[in-house]
Amino acid sequence: MTRSNLYITLSNGEKLICVADSSSTPEQGYIVENLIIPLLSFSNAEHELALLNEHCTMNDQRINADYRYEIDLPKQTVAFYDELYFFKTGVFRKGENLTRRYIAYLEKIQNQTVKDMFKGYSNQALIQKANSLPDFKWDDEGTELRQRSLLSNGAFIYTIRGNSLIILKDN
């Protein structure tokens, strides 16, 4: 089993450190599908903390951790690195940036049928299409928007206000 130290900024700005209790390479899927994707969808620090308590050992770091995840929930970004521990100094440092592996796994699990349906749509056009549909009848559009947001790693962020989707950031 691979271990990862997680450095997280909750949606309310609170910073915390914890250790993922289960296999934590992106390719194994568990941490991405059961922890990271749900965390990115909450926008509620209480829900985020409850999920972290379920899947992690809180306020702890492991010297035998292979990886480091830096998860910034307000910015909707995830970075993935080798975790290095220096016994002489007792300091943890991030090693090689491995975020490409995290992004590759997200691309692998993306629903190809839905992706093909909206291939020619910009983010703005897809938001407009979803907003033109009857209240909350945009399952496929919502799926595609969520995947685009995840794959953008913070470059595209949207939210729901009332019955409408609104773009917060689109770089």
C-alpha cells in the first residue's frame, strides 16, 4: 500500500495536514474517486472535514509516505509530488512534480460519450446550453462541466446559484 501526506486548504481557508489511509496513487483510483473528486465538489468546510476524517489520519504525517498531494479547495487545484523526508533535519519536502499522472487518470475515467456530445462547445456555450434547459435537466452537460473543471486543475471553475450555473473562472 502506498501512503501519501495530504496538505489541504479547506474551502473556508483553513489549512490542515493528514495522511491518506488507503492506496493513494492516482492510477489505483481510490484516492481520486473516493476522496479528491468529492472534496472538490463540496464547497463546504464541514462536509470536507467529515470526508477527510473518514479517509485519513488527521494532523499527522508519515515519514514513509511515498507521495504528497497539495489540494487547494478554494482554488480547485490539485498537485501531486514525490514526498521526501530528510531524517537528519526531520523535514518533509516535495520532490518531482507528478501531477501529470493525476491528470492522466482523470482523463482516463472521463465519460467518452458525453465528451463527444459537447466536443465543439466552449465552456461558456456549455453553461448557456445547461441554463437554457428546464430546471436541473442538464445531467450530461453537468457531467461534462464537472470533468472540464477537474481536468483544468483550477483554470475553469463554475458554481450553481439558484437554478443557474455561473462561471467563476475560465482561463
